[in-house]
Amino acid sequence: MPIELSQRFFFDAAHTLERAHDSAPSRRVHGHTYHATVAVGPAGPLDAGMVVDLALLRAAIARVRERLDHHLLDEVPGLGRPTLENLCRFVFDHMADPRWTVQWVQVERPASGDACRLGR
């Protein structure tokens, strides 16, 4: 039976977004509190009954969070347009590690009810 371990974190960030609909507010610099969840599975057999030590997973998340928290997302190298979809891809890609397999990533903006999930 498949097993996965997940960890949730949040970050606050600002951005602008050029879009066809509701464009005026999106073009102005504005911010959100984002909630992200990363789920990982084992890269091989469970070590000591764990998918991965949570300390290792939390350290990897801290490195990703550091690149996003209190930043202007428009300026984050490798992110592209600061959409929920690109944030999911960014977190997914930057959580890669030989000690686990990233199963899925979800990024949400709870205040507006928006969410995006990227997974295998």
C-alpha cells in the first residue's frame, strides 16, 4: 500500500499579474498569504519505519520558503509569471531530493478560496 508524508507551510508574498480579466487590480502590486502542502513518498524501502525524517523535510521546505516569503514574486529567479500554477511547479521542482519522491504539491490562497495542485 502506498504511503506518503506531508508537511504544510505558509508564506507571504507580493506580486503583479498581467491578465485579460479583472486586470486593473492584478496589475498593481498586491500580496497574499499562501499556504502550501508538500507530500513525499519514500525513495526506496522505509528507513526505520519512516518515509523520511521530518527534520530533513522541514529543512528542505525552509530553503524553498526562504526564496518566496516576503519577496516580490515577479523577481524570484526561475518562477516565471507569479501564478498559482507556476508556484506549484516551483515548489515541486525545488523540493526534489534523492531521499524522497515528491508526490504532490498544493498551493492555496485561503482568503480567496483559490488553490492549485500538481502531482504524479
